[in-house]
Amino acid sequence: MKMTESQDIEQATTAIAAQPDNKTRRYDRQLRLWAASGQAALESSRVLVLSASATSTSILKNLVLPGIGHFTLVDSTLVSPADAGNNFFLNGRDSIGKSRAQEAVPLLRELNESVQGEAVVSDVKELLSSDSGREWITGFSLVIAHNLAKPVVDDLAALLWDDLANPPLIVVNSAGFLAEFFISISRALWYAASPHTDAIPTLRITRPFPALLQWARDLDLENMDPTTHAHIPFVIILVRAVDLWRREHNGALPTTMAEKRAFKESVLAMKIKPDEENFDEAEQQAWRVWSEPAVPSEISALFSLPELQQPSTSSDTNALPNPTFHALLRTLSAYVRLQRVYREQAAAEKTLFKELLAQVYPELAQKIDPDEVDTFVKNSHHVRVLRGRPWRAWDKERDVVVSSLSATPRESATHLALSALSTLLAQSSDISEITVDSLKKEVQSFVGPDVELPEEVDTAIGELARAPTADLPNMAAFLGGMVAQEAIKMITQQYVPVCGYCVLDLVDSWTGIVG
Amino acid sequence: MTNGNASSGDWEGRYFHVDQILDRPGPRTDPSFLAGEEVKDFLRNKCKILVIGAGGLGCEILANLALSGFKDIHVIDMDTIDISNLNRQFLFRQKDVGQPKAIVAAEFIMNRIPGVKVTPYYGKIQDKDDDYYMQFNLVICGLDSVEARRWINATLVNLVDPENPESLKPLIDGGTEGFKGQARVILPTVTSCYECSLDMLNKPTAFPICTIANTPRLPEHCIEWASVLEWPRVHGDQKLDTDDPEHIGWLYSIASARAKEFKIEGVSWSLTQGVVKNIIPAIASTNAIIAASCCNEAFKIATSSAAYLNNYFMLIGTDGVYSYTFEHERREDCPVCGGEALDVSIGKEWTVERLIEMLVEKQDIQIKKPSLSSGAKHIYFQAPPQLEEATRPNLEKMVSELVPDGGEITVTASSLPFSLSLRVKYV
Amino acid sequence: MIKIWSMKKNEDAAAKKKPKTSAAQIRVQKDLTELDLPSTMKTHFPDPADLLNFTLTITPDEGMYRGGAFVFSFVINTNYPHEPPKVKCTQTIYHPNVDLEGNVCLNILREDWKPVLNLNSVMVGLQYLFLEPNADDPLNKEAAEELRKNREQFIYNVKNSMRGGNIKGVHCEHAPQSPYSSHALELWHVVAATWVAHSLEGAK
């Protein structure tokens, strides 16, 4: 065993390691965010984008570059002089009069050779009118629609909401400096397994598992040599201090300010030399014992999901399995030991989890990939279930909308103004009918005549009346980034997508959530 | 065709979308906005804008500016294209690897968007002088280095000439990291500047050198061992080139061996490169958002068509969408835009010693033990002894021998928060 | 273009123009000209016009390194004080917190550097390493081990190293301030004390 190891070291030092392959190098900066698993998910995704507007091609650009598997761009219209002026993925004046979708797709595909792309010259309304069209749409993994006519979006959203297996839909609407988008998602389980989450792992200090507690109790502080003493990991110091504290306080943790101070003093009192940093570290980390751990609220909420069957046995600790552990600890030997202790515990808990799974969901346990179980257990601290709402469900609760108008006037007003604009645009193709008055009338009739509209409504409406059909290059690029970001989060399942209408105002440069 | 669309290459309706904004004001538009042809003419025929950086943000910025109607765009970048840029820098292709970013990006934009002139400069921002920066109306930065940002910020603050309104160049700065980013508008000497907010930056992670040397626990410790301690020990004066795959390969194998010895998992090529190059994760979508925000501010400032960002926008997209727009305040003791400045009129025959006495005695400033310099020239230093001795002969010299009329003297002293700047006039 | 100029408060805007010196340059001028060093520390500028490259010589007047003269190079880049100065010991010395390459283990030079710290704080920190060498944060493991286990032997090694002796096969540079300093006498006291300690141990 030792031989192999030393040989490996020798090998490692003599051979100059070769750099990674081209694909890994190309995607290096994003693999640092979502790793190979996220990349694989992207590469197997199929994205459908409805309308080949400047905003749509901006969204697609940001999905083709990181390497989705496939995209289809649907648009039945021809390139207008205005399109040729504001869409980067057209050949300027040369594209005028040609199919928007067909002109844009080759320019998007050349961004990344490994992405498949297809143009479909069809009208979305027509696609939705046939069963084959409807079935075709549901075959994608994500659908994105920009500035589609209101009835078409409503129909599309209803179709996709209908079945849990259908792809989620992102509805995007913009005009001038204002925009919003909404993710309509029936239900999905997310692991937010990103190494960039800021959540702090629980160290089980207040509920130590036996090996940890034993170690802390076995310490012979008085007769230990000074170097070892100065290198007791802070975790162990805290476990010991909590253990002693509980014996003297009927099992309770320190709660009042005075108790917390006394607890910290008890930690520092264990020092044998004033400069023992591990005890200082333990004192600084003492906040970890002010409360019991700490299944995150998002996680504990999962246990009350109606779909879940309750396990017949429960684990004796009310804690989640341990994630990999890297804390700041002092010496090598103590650190390696601590790491081993945590790792063994994590392995034991994984076994327990698998037993429970087999007991409660025998069928699922049979067919599930063991790697997936490992990933799930490892990331159990970051699991979230997002429960989406149907498109426009929020808008139907008038009381909620009205109270939101006074609680978050800026965001709510912008959302209502954009809704009113879609309604008016669907009623008439005459742009001159979009005025401050007609928009305001629409908003007022939506919330009811008795509701006094805040001035934020006038601000939003004024901006929309100024530029009701403007797909501004900067807004298109901004939305292109925002929507692609959400798409990536949904596809990789490592970051949490936004819930509700995400509203943008590029005059005062803010984003907000409503609904 | 109207005046605003006079340049060649334009077609009727080209600016249909943008013109909806430029033809009439909105509710939050400043009354000074001149809707219609005049503003279009300025944007499309007169306005000159500088883009610093042709990388992740720069590519996006160039495309957005060109589509928005800016026609005279300059771009500076000192880098060449690397394969790892291709996941987001969408003006570059595999065949362009190794070529200068500024030149390839400029050509791409000019091919795709007719009538737009993009003038590239392949080199450093520090190569250019004040006259160069003076020619632009606006500057947008998409940089990845604190140092370059500090330099351009200080340069534009220094450029502000009290007698010349044209000398005040709005600086729009963007930055991203993974799913996070920020955009800000700096009006030099009016709003908070880049230096004012330097303490908001996360300091780069550094590990104690003794941990690296003795008690490594993380893969990063092993990599730092290889790069900080082993590289100079083994290679002496040969500089570590973090772009050289052989150098990274060497570090990777040394780090791996050390990791093995200490039973540490997780040293990989990618992590090695990440640690030694201080690589920041970067994706197209975040760059698109931030670049769009920067260009949107440039557009609003150039046209006055809507209120502009006052003055800081930050976005975090890891968990939902969270953004925060706020006014970052100027720092009184900012080394670049803060501090006091004084006009002093002295006799042509005044010695440095007499000037110092005047500074010490002057009731309204009361500087104790001032040290003086002018540009790179040391006039008089109170300490350390060697420099005091070296500059002591200057005490008897006339100020006018050392500093020209209207020249600047930088004064530092422990009683001053940072420095005081004197503008000397001889009477 | 927006009318930014009108937003400039009329104030003394007239005199706001700053000299063409970088913030880093001014900051270094401020740090250096306000240095308040004890007589045991001296700076030296090979090129007095260049404030960014200089050396610091520390000649401790107490502790076990008393009598030595230790030279550190300081290299400051234009990103100062966002980045700390780069400091290295230019000699091979026997010290638990300085390795044989001259790397120094001082927290404020790396992980704990903050722009509010200045050159004075770094210099004081360096001097402290000679007054209180720290065996818990070793860069030279053998030296740290010796300091922990056998303080007398450690002191003996320090003195020996400062005379240019070999410690465990590593040749240390001759580092005395003056070979004939009054500290020589103390050195022999220490050597004698070590001898006594050793012979006592042998007698046990």
C-alpha cells in the first residue's frame, strides 16, 4: 500500500501533467459554477423559443454560448427594416424581407458548433391549433415566449401547465425601458448543490454524534502536552464546553446574554497559554451553540409536503446528513482525525437514508440510480421544492393585487401597466390607440373603479405610452441575460430560479419581484 | 431621410425602436431633453465613446452601443483571445484564438452592423495620455482588474479642468463574478469615484504562509505551496507564467504530490489554474445583464432621454433574483477625488522652507510636519532620514525652480486625512 | 449629453484639480514620511527617487536576536494599499518564522492585510518576530521544533547562526551588526549557560 502511494507521488512529480481537453478549456469559466453535472444537463436540454425578436435572439445567444443541446426558433414573420436595425443576429439590411427565424438561426449556431439549432417558419397560434403542434411543443425541455399576443400566451401556458411532465414556460414581455418575465412551472424538485451557496454547514456541535462526543469527553486537558493542547480543533472544544454546560444547566443551552458570556468565558478558561488561537477560534464560533441545529426552514417545510409518506422509523438525531466538511482547524493529525470522524458519520447516515428509502418507497428505491441518492444526500442541506403557480393566477386575486399595489407600488404598478399594454395590443393593431389614457383606463378597470392608483402607475404608463412597441437593444440584452440566467438555473438545477413576476425598470435601473 | 440618419449605410426605419425613446420624453425625462433630430444627430454623428476592455463585458458593450446608434466607438484591450473566452465572448471564434481581442472585436462589429466605426487599440490604457482621453464624451469600462480600474478612474478625475466643462467624462463601470454583477455611473468629482468604494471590495483570499508550509488542510493550500514556495525555490528568478500550460502542469504535479502526502483530496488542473490565476467564474448571461446596464446608462447620459442610474446597481442571481440600487456616497478622504485643494500665491523668490513655514503657520489648515512632492519629484520629505537628507538641500531652493507656474504640489502629513494639493501661482 | 457641469456645486471646484501622481504613490509618500521607527530599524533606498523599492534593516537590541542585523527587501506595486507590500528577508537566517528562501510568516503581509494598515505596521510586525519568535506558526520547522523543545539549544543556534555558522547543514549568513559589539560578551554567557544545561542533563 505504501509502495503504491510513494510511486504515485513520484509519478506525479516527474511527469508534467497534461492540460485538459479543448471542451473543458472552452467551458472552464462556467464549469467552475455548475461542474460537469450541470454541463451535462445543459447539453441534453432542448429549448424552444417563440418569436425571433431582438430579445429572443439575445436570450438564445446566452444559452448557445454555454452549450445547450438544441434550440428551435419559431417565427412566421419576415425581417423588417426595424428588425434589421435592432437585432444583432441578422445580417443588417441584407436580411430585410427574409424569414426572421431562418436568418437568425445560422448566426446563432456559429456561436457554438456543438449546439444544434433549427428555424421553424410557423405561426405560434397555428401551432397551438393542432394536436400535433401542441404535442410537438410539449416535447421540449423548456419553452420561452417573448411578446406573444396575450391570448396565445394564455393558451400556451394552459397547455404546458396541464401535465406535470410538460416543460416549464418563461413568459417575457417588454416595451421601451420596462419589462417583466414569469416562470410558469407546475412543480419540480431542485437541488441547489452549488459550491457557491453561502449556507454554513451544521457541525453538530449541540447534537454531537457518539464519535464526536466521545473524543471531546476523552480529552485530558490537564495532562496533555502544550502543542497538542494548542491544536485541539475548535469543534471539539465547543462540543466539550456544551457537554459540560448542559450537565450544569439541566440540559439547556446558553440563552440569555449573561449565559452566553459565561459560556464564552468557560471556553477561554480552558486555555493553558494566552496565545492559544484554537480557543480564541472556539470563542468566536460560540454563536453556533446559541440554538439547536438547524434544519433550514426551506428543508423542514419539505417534510410537510402532502405527497410524502411519513417514514415509519425516525432517526435519533434531528439533523441532516453531513456534507463534506472543511472547517478551519489547526494541526494535521487532529484535522485528519476530525475529517475522518465526520466522514464515517456521513457514510453511516447515508446507509440509514438508503434503508429508510427502501422501507418507505420500495419501488422508487429499486429503480433510482445510486449516484443520484449520493448526490441527494450530499446536498440535502440545499434541496428546495419550488411550487410554481399558473400564469396570471396571481392577477385573478383582486384583493391581493390591490394590497400589493400599496405595499410594493413600483413593482406592482409596472406589472399592471405591462399587463394592460398586452391587453390593448391584443385588442387592436392600431398603435395610436395606446395612450396614457387608454392604458390607465385598462389598469383601473382591472383593479376596480374604487381603487385609487398610486403615482407609480402614471410613471409606468407614461413610459409605455412613449414606446409601446420598442424592443430596445439594451433592454433586449438585459432581458437576454436575465432570462437565460433563469433558464440555466432551471436546467442545471443547481441554483434557485425566481418565483413570481420579475419586473425591470431601466430608467431608474432596478429589478423587483411581485406576485 | 432625416438628418439624424444621415450617415451612409442607414436605411429607413433602422432606428424604429430606439426612436420611440428619442422622439418624445417620458415621465422621468429631464426637461432639458431635446427630443427629435438634434439628439439623434448628437448620438449618431457627434458622440465619441471609449470602451475599455474587449473581453466578456467588452464584446457585449460594443454590440449594444452599435445597435443603440453610437457610431464612433473606440476600444482598448491588451489581451489576445484564449480558448476559455469562447464560452461568453461572442465576437470571437475558435479560429481567432491568439489574435488581439480589440482588433477582432472591432472588425466583427463593423461587419455585422453597417455604418458603425470601431477603432481598436491593442495595448494598455496606460499607453495613452490625457489628450487621448480628452477626445471622448463617455468612457465605459469592462475590466477584470482592480489596478486598471483605479488607473482610469484617477486619470478621469485628474482630467477634470475647472475651466472646461468638456473635461468631465462620465465613467460607467461594470463587473461580474458568476451569477453576480454590478454596474455604476461615476461622474468624476461630482459623484463617488471608484477609489471611494475600494473598501467594498472583497479582499483576495490569502492563506497564512505557515499553514501552507506546514499544516495544509485544503487543496488550495497544496497549490499555494507549489506556486508560492516551491516555484521560486526550484526555478529561482524564472517568473511563473500563469498562461503557460507547462508551468501550470508543473505546479499541478507538485501540488498533487503534496496533497497525496497529506491525504488531501480535490487538487485538479482546473483548481490549480483557478488558484494561481485567481480565476473568477464567468458566464455569458451575467455579462449580458451588466453590459446592457452599462450601455443603457451610456445611452441615457448621451441623449438625456431618461433619468440615469444614481449611482450603483448590484445584482445577485444565485437564489432568485435580488438586486439593489443605491447611491454610493463620496468619501471626503478619498485619495483620488476627495481631500482639500488650495490655490496659493507666493513670491517667485520664496524658498521651499518659507512655503513650509507658511503651511505650518496658516491658521485654517495647520499642517504639522508636511512632506512635499510634485509629480515624481520629491521636494522635501520629513522622514525617513535618508530621504530627509537627500531632499534637505531643496529647502533653500526657490519653489519656482522646482515647480512651474500653475503647477501642483502634493502635501502629506499625519495631521491630514490623506493629502492636500496646492496649486502654486507666482506673483 | 446630460448637463453634468451644472451639477458641480460652484464650491471651490476651481481648485479641485489634483496632481498627476497615482493614489499609490501619494499613499507611499504618506506612509514613508510619517514612519516613526525606533533606532533599531533603518530604511535604505538604493535609488532615492524610487519610493517603491527599498530595504529595511532590523538590529534588535533585546531578545535572542540581539546583536544581529537583518535585511528585508520591500517591493510595493502600483496597486498598494489594495495589495500588501511584498517583503522578503535577503539573508539566510535561522528563525522559526522565516524560511531559508527568505519568505516571512507574518499575518499582516498576507491573510490579514487591510488597506488601513501601513508600512509602519508591517515594520513593527517584522521587528516583533525577532523579539518573540513564534514556534506555533513555523516556516522553518527545525527551528520551531528546537525552540519548542529546547529553548537553550535554540538560543545557542541563533547566536551561532548570526556568527555565520552552520545549523543542521545549512550555512547561515554572518549577520552581526558589528563583530566587536558589546553583545559578544552576552553571547558567551549564553553559550556557557547552554553548556551548563547540557552537562546537568547528562548528569541526571
